[in-house]
Amino acid sequence: MTERDFEPIAIGDIESIYVPPQTLRQRGWQQMKQNRLAIAGIVIVTIMTLLAVVGPWLCPYTYAEQNLADANAYPSAAHWFGTDSLGRDLFVRVLYGARISLSIGLVASLINVCIGMVYGGIAGLAGGKTDRFMMHIVDILYAIPMLLYVILLMVVFKPGLVNIYIALGIAYWLNMARIVRGQILSLKEQDYVLAARSCGTSSWHILTRHMLPNCVGPIIVTLTLSIPDAIFTEAFLSFIGLGVSAPMASWGVLTSEGISSMRSFPFQLIFPAVALCITMLGFMFLGDGLRDALDPQNQKEGSR
Amino acid sequence: MVLYVLKRIGGAVVVLWAIVTITFFLMHAIPGGPFTQEKKLPPAVLATVEARYHLNDPLAEQYADYLKHAAVLDLGPSYKYPGKTVNAIIKETFPVSAQLGAISLFLAIGAGLIAGMLAAWRKNSWVDYTMMIGATLGVSVPSFIIAAILIQLFAFTWPVLPAAMWKGPAYMIMPALALAAHPTAFIMRLTRSSILDVLAQDYIKTAKSRGVGTTALLCRHALRNALLPVVSYIGPLAAALLTGSFIVESIFSIPGLGRHFVTSIYNRDYTVILGITIFYSFLIIFMNLIIDMIYPLLDPRISLKKDKGV
């Protein structure tokens, strides 16, 4: 606050202190713009996504093309990141790995959101006994170490991309269900919902127009933060030999291949590892920034 | 209190039963038995082997059998190592894993708490920024990459530590560091934010105005309240150390249970996968139970009589 804030304004000059009303989304964006780490996160995630989508098409090689005469070549003009033990171009494999890893992160998290939203939404809306019963099941499942079950599922399903989507998707929705349910429960008690109801608004309208938009913030935050978790888990699965099947390659597969040849050809580990870590950082910055910007609990405390 | 404990133990038993059931039927959903190999066994041999492991019995009977044995903590024989039981494997390898896990646990909690307190105490200084950068890196770099970097640095570039095996204290340093990196970073972030929350509270101002010194303020007044979120993280932390140990033990060729689990996945040694999964689940559920019991000791405001949540 400055001295100017305390000066009386001239009558009729009311417009000079008028601030246009902002929606939650606008205010969130305002806050995001000031958060440099969050902007860095957006930039990293956007670049990685673009590279993952178009990158593999722009390269002269394909991810499966072998050239044994050129195996284990160091980075050069022909092969920017060098080649692996089968003479496959590492640059295109890292880009292709970005496609696989990011798609795993995204698809698995979206499956989580869908299951969690439906489950949590039903529990929250129904309330009472149904709610207590459904949440009791969630509590029981929560006690189960999920990674072990993802491993078991992968052993049963046979390794492969679609199976990773499914295994990760059906294992990690518990958190989302809890968040959506809590949000719906507290929203149900809000005065404006009562007001809408007393105006004769239909339940469906209240749910879609009033409640779900207010859940979007926490859902997006949880979604963003669960993407790096899924990518991490996939890297872990690849490391113990349960990842995508060859010749496909995720970053997890590339890094674990890189580790086995780390002593003689360190670049085979460095490139995929750096790509993986930068992307993880990007998603974490973005998720933290989004949480600061969108989480209503943070808004009450003001900016710190 | 007693009622609550009994109720929780009852709940844990139900969860364990669910786990045994899920794992059992998952394992039996796999097409082909454990003895289906590339090199086909003669039918007579196959029949004998399957009869020996009761694989020809109806599924319900096998399940009842397994449940009966699991109830008395007998997890059955290994299919790939004839003559060895899953119990023997666990007994042989788990002490090594437990040792590594305990070292990493203390390392993570100690280093994480101290670093988090320092960062919160010197908020927005270079100390804080260095710690936060370290923590962010620790959270975003997978443990196998950290292990690889450590080996490269301390076993090959400067050969001061052994690169693999498990023969004495020097062999424990790198695996413990690699395993503890992720949880340390997490605990640090947790401690920093919860200490910052606590430091903003009125009772801290009161203590300050009474002339309580900085060290006493941080350690006696702030830390105790800031510990709560850290304690509730110990359950997931134990789980993280377990799963981290699969990777770290494989990389450092440590003869622990984690490495054995990974090997049994490669070998598709179903009874061992099943048994170790159940054992790990049991361990984690037990940890969570103990932590919930410790909770009210730290914070008298939490009583065990009231049902948590809902």
C-alpha cells in the first residue's frame, strides 16, 4: 500500500479505482504468470510434448532401424546422441521414448481421473451409508502397497504398452476418488447450491453447472502431479523387465539399457536420463504452480 | 483404546485376507502353469511334478490349501529352486534388506529433518535455495540413475568405495545413499513447509517474546508440531524403501530380498512372487498400524477413540 491509496478520489472518478471482476481461472492465470518456476514448467512440458509428437517424423532414422556396422557410435553429426549396441540412432529413440513415456503418464492419469471422478462423485453425492461404505472400501485398498500389484498385474498381463496403461490406470485412482468426494461433499453444503435448488434448478444442472466446475482445480492439480508419478513407475517397471516390449522404447527402457553399458558408453545413459529428469522437473514445477494458483485453500492465505 | 487397537488389528487381518485372495487368483489367471517351458517336459514327468505341487487339484481346493498354510505363515515351496521354500528364501535374504532399509530410513529422516529445519529457519536465503534445489533434484531423479552416478563417481572415477556386494560397512554407504535420496528430499520439503506453518503461529511469538533462544525455539517448540506430517509419511516411506530396494539391490548386487524378488519376476517363479508380495504387504500394513499407534503420543490432540477421517 502506498500513500496514494489513502487519497480521497474525486466524485465521478469512481472508474479510476474500478477493478474488473475476475473469474477463478483468470486469477489463477495471473498468479501462474508471476511464478517463474511454473512458467518454466509450462515451457518444458510444451517443448517435450512437441518433440514427442513431431520429433520422430523429422528424423531420417526410425526407432527400430538397426545398423550393426555403426553400433555404439559416439555422438556425431550423423547421430546426434550416438547409437546403441544394435546401431540404432539414440536421438530418435529418445524422442520416441518421450512419446511412449508421456503417453503412459497421460493415459494412465486420465484413466485414474475417470475412475476417481465417477467413484468419488457417486460417494459424495449419495452421502450417508453409501458414502461410508464406498469410502471404507477405498480405505481398505489404501492399505495395499499398489506398486506390488502393478508388478503382479504386469506379470499376469505380459509386458506391453496397453497393459501398462491399464495396470497403472486401475491402481492409482484412490487419491482422486478421495479428493473429488471431499470436494463434492463440501460443495453440497454451500449456500449457492441451496439457492440454486430453491430456484428449482434440476439436480443434473446443479451438478454440471455448479459443482463440477468447482472441482476442476483440484482435479487438474492432482492430474498434473500424477503424470510424473506414472512416468516414474513405468521407468521402474522397465528396469525390472516389465516395461514395453522391444523394439519399442520408453525412457525407462533406454535408461536401464544405458546403465548396463554405462562403463564403456556413458552417453547411452546420459541422454535418456537427462530427458527423463528434465521432464519430471517440468511436470513438478507445473503441478506446484497450478496448486498455488488453483487451490482455493491457498487463496485464503493469500500469496506468501 | 484397547477396543480401537483390536478393531485396527481386525481390519488388518481382513486386508491381509483380501491381499492373499487377490494375489492367489491373479497368479492363477496366468495362462500356462509354472512348468510350461520352451523345452517341453515329457507328459509323465509333468504330471508327477504337478501332482507333487497339488496343481491338479480343483482351484477352490488349492486356494483353501494356500490360505490354510498362509495362516500359519507357510508360503509354500519355490518352483524354480527345488527343495527351497519361500520361507527359507525370506529368512535368508530379508535380514540384509532390513539392514539396508533401516540405515536408509534413519538417514532419510535425520538428514531430511535437519535440512528442512535449516531451510525453514533461513527462509529465502542461499541456504534455503540450495536445499530446495537439492530436494527438487532428489525428487525428480529416479533412484537407479542416482545409483549409476554414485557408482561412476565413487567406484571408478575416484575408487574409494566398493561398487557391489555386501561385505561390510563400506559396502553399505552407496546403496544407502541411493536408496535414501528420494525420501530425504521428500521429508525435507515436508519439514520445511510444516515448520514454516508452525513458525507463523501465535505460540511461537509468545515463546520468542519470553526470550526463548533460537535453537530451543526450533527444536522444542516448532519441531514437535512439525513432526506430525513427517510421521504420517513414514508408512509410505517404508513402502518406498521397499520398492526402491528392488532396484538398488539389483544394481549393487546385494543378496537381499528385493533383488530376489526381481530375479523371481525374471524367472516367473510364481510361488516366490506370490509369497514375497504377501510378505511385503504384511510388513507395510504392520508399519502403518504401528504409526497410527504412535501418533497420539506425539500429538495429544489426536485421540484414538475417535474414528479418523470421514
